[in-house]
Amino acid sequence: MKIVIFGLSITSSWGNGHATTFRALCQALRERGHRIVFFEKNVEWYASNRDLPEPQFCTVRLYEDWDAILPTVRAELRSADVAMLGSYFPDGIAAAEEIFDSPVRAKTYYDIDTPITVAALRERDATDYLQKAQVPGFDIYFSFTGGPMLRELESRFGAQRAYPLYCSFDPDEYRRFGVNQRFACDLSYMGTYAPDRQPKIEELLCKPATMLLRRKFIVAGPQYPKTITWPANVKRIFHLNPRWHARFYSSSRFTLNVTRRDMVQAGYSPSVRLFEAAACGAAIISDNWPGLDSFFTPGREILLPADHRDVLHFITDLSEEEIERIGLAAQERVLAEHTSQRRAQQFEDQIMKVLAVHRSPAVASECEPLAKAP
């Protein structure tokens, strides 16, 4: 199949979680025999921080102006089997209309920011990248968030079918490595600055750091205000290229996961970093939220502290054997359920259901063998 995607970014992971998500999914889809064209707006902050400028698994169409790229958009859609519009695509509202007007048989939306999107649709019937009236136009509304929000998308906003397509990881990239001394520490955290996350970072990482001055801590990620005062034993990495992520997670005794407020309130919203860290066998300390126990078993595959005192206990009292056991249990779980290959198969299965409704002899002959792929 030919799949056309309109997404925030695939060439730069700077300050966003979309790029690594699209990379994992697109590479797995390519390995299953599909052809992918990815439209990305050429914005300065990604252009200056491109860590994958020319992915080998898809054709990237960078553009400056939507009106100028429209002839190319329409030509690609005319020959496509599947179109996918991603959340936060800068010209999302216009792109949705092009998808609806095209002959594409499977028209899909991929919301990597579902709680934020739904909150805006509730309040004002629109976001900057999607209008409420457009939701019913998609055959499938793929969502990073599962649970009750899927039913709300269908019952309140008219989605034809809302289906959870969680983030994933490439097991060839995210696996256990030996300790890299650059990243060796007792507790690490990786994530872009967000005001609603920072209090949890202060409680679960900075407080323990001030009480364990002989221990090492790392915070990696961009956009943190210069006004933040970090404890002396907290090392800052301002941006870490994805090629180092697995080594980063493999070098920490523990790694911290902290979730955005909207995702906590919605529940069932695992971040890509959560699965990537687990794939590397990291022992994860995480904030808690509804639905987390459907992804990891608390106490066995993940640690859920009430406050900084629990973090202190984990760091100082758990044996290395216990820490390794927790990390390996999480790794086993995500390898079984959350690889990019598994996610690509779930995507393909849902597309096949749509194509079965709009089937023609040409589509059937092309797609049926792929539906049977392992």
C-alpha cells in the first residue's frame, strides 16, 4: 500500500515526541512492504536540529508554504491507499479537507496529543490543527490515549471508529547496552521542559539529589528556563540525539517518568519514553495515573513512589539484583506488547477493515497478502 502522512516532524526529535513515534511506525510499515510519503513543514526550530534529515524508510516532502505544495499533495493523495493526518500538523485543518476530497480509500487521523485535542474540542469545537466538524470525516481516529476517551471521541465528537495506537519502539535501536560513563548515574530523567511536569521533577529527582549529595543525577532535554536552580549533583544535557537514548537509559540505575497533567487526567496515556526506557531494561520510577497498571504491573515491572521519600528508599535500599529484576520484567512486557512491529500490524489490521468496505479488485489483490504477513 501507499501511505501518505501529514505529521509535525519526522526529521527532528528536538522538543517533541512525534518524530520518534513516526520513525518507529514508518520503519516497521516499510519493512512490511508499504510505501510511505511524509509531509513536514520546514520550520526553523526543527530545521536547525535535524537528527534524521533523510530517513531511508520513507520519502519526506518538506515544504515552506501550503498553497505552494498543494499540487504535490493532491498528486500524492490521488495515488495513495491510505492517508494519515497527525495532530499538531501546522496546516492540519486544510490538510484534512484535502484528504476528504481525495480518492484515498482509508482516511485516518493519528492523535499523539489526544487529551489536549479533546479539551480544546470540548471548549471551543476546534484546535489550531483540527475542527470538531472534521472528526467524523475520518474512517479511523487513531489515538495515543486509550480508555474512556475513545468512547467520548465516538459518542460526543462523531468519530466513526476510535482505536488506541499507542507509541512504540524499534527493538533494534532500543535494547540493553553496557554502561556509558557519560550517562552513568543513580537516577536520570529525559524530557522537554513543561511547567506542569516540573513540580514532579523537583519532588522526585531534585529533592532526593539534595539529600544524596554523593550520588549522581541527570536531567536531559531542552527548553528548561535558566531561572531553574539545579542541585550541584544534577548534570544537565540540553538535547540528546536519539541515537544515544538507549545508552542513556542503559547507564542509569533508575530512570524517572513524569507525565503531563492532561495525560494524567485522561489516563491510559503512556509516553514513548516510557516504552523506550523499558526496552533498555531500565528500572523505571514513575508518577501514577489511571490505566498505568494496564501497561506495567506496579512493584514488579515499575516503581510508583508517593513522594521523594520513596525515591530515596529505592535508590539507597534496593539491591542491584532487585533493580535488575524490575528492569528485565518491564523489558519483557514491552517486547511482547509494544514494539513498532506490533504497532504496525495493529495499524494494518485496522486499515484492512476499512479497505474491506471500500474494496475493489485492484485493492484486494495488493492488500490481501500483506494482511497475512506475520
